[in-house]
Amino acid sequence: MLCVGRLGGFGARAAALPPRWAGQGSLQAGIRARRVSTSWSPVGAAFNVKPQGSRLDLFGERRGLFGVPELSAPEGFHIAQEEALRKTELLVDRACSTPPGPQIVLIFDELSDSLCRVADLADFVKIAHPEPAFREAAEEACRSIGTMVEKLNTNVDLYQSLQKLLADKKLVDSLDPETRRVAELFMFDFEISGIHLDKEKRKRAVDLNVKILDLSSTFLMGTNFPNKIEKHLLPEHIRHNFTSAGDHIIIDGLHAEAPDDLVREAAYKIFLYPNAGQLKCLEELLSSRDLLAKLVGYSTFSHRALQGTIAKNPETVMQFLEKLSDKLSERTLKDFAMIREMKMKLNPRNSEVMPWDPPYYSGVIRAERYNIEPSLYCPFFSLGACMEGLNILLNRLLGISLYAEQPAKGEVWSEDVRKLAVVHESEGLLGYIYCDFFQRADKPHQDCHFTIRGGRLKEDGAYQLPVVVLMLNLPRSSRSSPTLLTPGMMENLFHEMGHAMHSMLGRTRYQHVTGTRCPTDFAEVPSILMEYFANDYRVVNQFARHYQTGQVGTVILSQWPLGCDSWRVCFGGRRRRESARCRPGREGLVTTQEDREPCPVVMVLKNPEWKFTTNTNVNFFFNCQRRAGVTAPSVM
């Protein structure tokens, strides 16, 4: 049981911090000479106002990435991983010598936390840090911790310490529902990892899991690399649409909304051109997964991966997809008929719809249907305005405010990363969000949410605050304007913030099931709900205003497509978003692959004393609507 007095004191301290955070509005003093409204709130200014160069701190102490002192240099990852491995040995010995009881589950969760705090952070750094030395050190840390994870998942002594607890019906009945569920999840991790096999086969399972981890990392990293082509192979009149590098042209995306058919075709064919190395890696990955699944007793890897999830088995997944396809087929045919008709109208000589056409022509349909050019929306959706909108929405629904903080020296990996403190009106500081929103060289082209540190109740009664990263690929601001978002970009921002709020509010006693560490499909519910707010005129009208004049675009926004059956086609192409929670090869005892069942969470809105409840994760969104007297747009 949490100590109410201790947490009450914490809440009082945190609640006193916002005035200091509000002082970050001083960023406005560094505005470059450009016509930008100066009436932004502090959080809006943090994303719209461009400081006059970076703030130099010549004498401040370098704290390291995410405030971890060891990570002020790449070598710190080795120090962090060695410390985690030393702590792991102590906790394993402690678990194996502790009598059966709830203390076993707490030790297992601390073991999980000690490894995940290194592995999760390294998982992010290895793909997002601009310096190769940091990426390589993080990659090595991931491999080292991942190998230890797989060894623990087949550790017989560790397994028996948990099995003794779950085999004792009297002890199991005495456990609270959350502790029992977490214990069952740890046991499930042992079972799918081959704990029932003999010693030789267990070693084989560990080797296969480590190989799968390496292949998965290699393949996923390869998907982010651009392709290049010799300059003379591209028509001269379209080369300016791409980046030049000596005698080559770099293609780093699909350019799906380019008006020139040839630009879209070239980008599509070159960027997605088959890569022999990637194909070989994928084939080896699939083969290794199949071998592992059969070794531990499953007919296919998909049966193993889906056990314990909402879908449960591949047959259910296929049945769902087939039904969904049947239900959508008529609407899809109508949508493509609209696209075909529009292409025929604009390009009668080449009217066949090609794979690179739908995003562009759906945008044209949007403009025609609503009698407005999509670019006219963008001045009303500056990044600062959208962040203000999120702040307004979260405050009214959840009693939460976002405050921009100045990161310490060395705390962030790029100078344009923003740090937000998430503060509840009565409970105080809930956690931190690092916003890595802008494009840069070698940054993955994906919008996603990363858990850096999960929340949990520590032995001293304090709560370990969650830390997450939201990563987008937005264009940088220019001399004449801040970053302006299309409706699709704005929807993505709201979606990812839904994940972040899930991490902040999905508070549990155990980090193994905190926040978004639930079934992957279920984890999308809060973020999808946020998309509906992003596409409702009644919500958008609360924050959309012109970045220069502050004028509310009532006439333009009144044409927002509320309730349009085909609005998703009419509002642009498919998002290239990859869930950061699904990392192949990281299943098991201390996994961060978030394929957990719904777990109990703390209801910070309805439970001011921070007592644990058995409400499922999604309830925090539905209860928050009742709290504010707000009804969400229909999700049917």
C-alpha cells in the first residue's frame, strides 16, 4: 500500500514548481526577426519561438543523456550495463533464496527494471543519436543486456522460485490481483522461452533468441537507410526535388505528395528498390524465428508471438482481417474510383492509378471537395499552436498541464529536442516527455513513442517517474515562419501524445506492466482516441490560430470534415509510423515488448489518495471525459 502522506508531500512540492516552468516564456526574448505572434503560452513559445542560437553553458556540469551521469560519453553505456549486470546477479541470488510470497514478485520486477532501464534507453539511442560512437555503444549495450535477458528466461533456479509461489494455492489466493497477474506474466515469459526443455535445448533457445535480436536490429536499422542513384540516371528537370551528394542523388522518402507524377514514381521505385542484403537478413530472421518456435513447442512463430495477447492466435487475426476486408471493400472501391476519376481529369494521357498516386490525388480530392487548398490550413497549425491545443485538451480532460523545461548540459542528443514536465493539478509531477520532433540527417523516418524509463513503486515508497520520448519528423522552422503542420501531421502529433499520456497515467506498482506495457493492439486505444479529438472541429477551433496574426480561422476551420465517411482518404496518405514498442526478439522475463494484458492502474483523476484500483488502462480516458463533462466524438 502506498504511503499517502509521503506522496501527498511529493504532490505539494511538485505543485509549487509550475511558476518556475512558466518562466520559460523568457525564450521569447530570443525571437529572431520574423513576423510571429508573441502571444503564445510558454509551452507554445517553446515550440514556435526560435532562440538566438543555442544557449552556451561553459561552466555547467555535464549531466549525461536523460540526466544519467554515466552517459555523458559513449563509454558510459559500458559502465551502465556492467552495473546493471552486477545488480542482476545480486537480485537473482536474492530471488532464489527468498521464501515464496509477494516479495518474490517485487524482486522479479526490480530485476526487470534494472535491465530495462539500460536496454530501453539504449534501444532509443542506437537509432536516434546523431553521433556514431553513441549509437555503436548503445547497440553493444542492447546486445549485452538482451543476452542476459534470454539467459534469465531459461534460468531453472529462478523459474523454480516463482513456480513455488504459484503452485501454493493458499499463497496465490492471498496475493492482490495486480501482484498475481504480474507473477503469472513472469511465469508466462519462462514458458514461451523453453524453460521446460533440457539443458542443451535451453542453450539452443538462448542462442536463437540472441541471433533473432541481432537480426531484428540489423533489419530495422536497414529500413531507415536512404537509397542513392547516379545523378545522370534521373531526368535533369526533377533532380532538384532530391538531395544531391556528389555524383549521386539521395532518395530518403517516398515524396508521396509531390505534384509531379515522375517525381513520385522515381522516389517510389528508388526508395523501395529491393536490397539484397536486407532480403537475406529477413529470410534468416524468419528462418530463426521458425526454428525457435518449433524448438519451444509451437507450430509457428506467430502462434508463439500471439499467445497471451488479445488476438490469442493467428486464426483469430486472419478471421479479423478477412472480415475487415469484406466490410471495407465497397468503401475502398468507391475511394479508388474517386482517385481514378481525379487522375483521369488531371492526367488523361496517363490515367491508370499507380501505387505512388493515392496520397497525392486524395489530397487533390480533399481540396476540391471542401473548396479549399490544404496549404491554407497550415498557417493555423503551427507546432506551437498545436502544442497549446494539446495542453488545453489535456488540462480540461485530465487536469494535466505541460511545462517546458530547459535541459541540462548533455541531457539531450540534439539542440532542438524539447523537454516537457507533465504536471497534474493536484498530484504534482507525473513524469517527463522529451520531444524529438524535427528532421535531421540519419534520423529514422518514423513517428513513434519510446519508453525510456517505466514507472513503478520503489521500496522507499516513492514513485519512479516515467520518462518517454516522442519522435516525429517535422520540417524545421524557417526564417519567415515556425514549423507549420498539415492536418495529417497534426493528427500524428495527437496520436503520439496519446501514447505519452498513457505512459504518464498508466501508473502501476510494477514497471513490468506500467503504462503502454500492455497488449500492443490495446495500447493503440488511447492514441486512436486522441486522433478523434484532432479531427473534431469543436476541439480544433479551441487552438488553431494564424502564426503571424493570432487570428482564428473560423471560416476555414468551419469546413473541417467532421463526420465525413471518406475523410481519411480525403485527408492524405498513409502514415509511416512504426510502433517503438514492438521490437522483435525481446520477449521474455524482462522484456519491453509490450504485449501484456490490460493491467490495474492508478487513477490519478478519480483517486486522489493514489490507491491502486482494478480499472483497466483505457478507463483513464473515459473517466477523464466524465470528470470534465466532455463527451468524446463518436468512435464508431
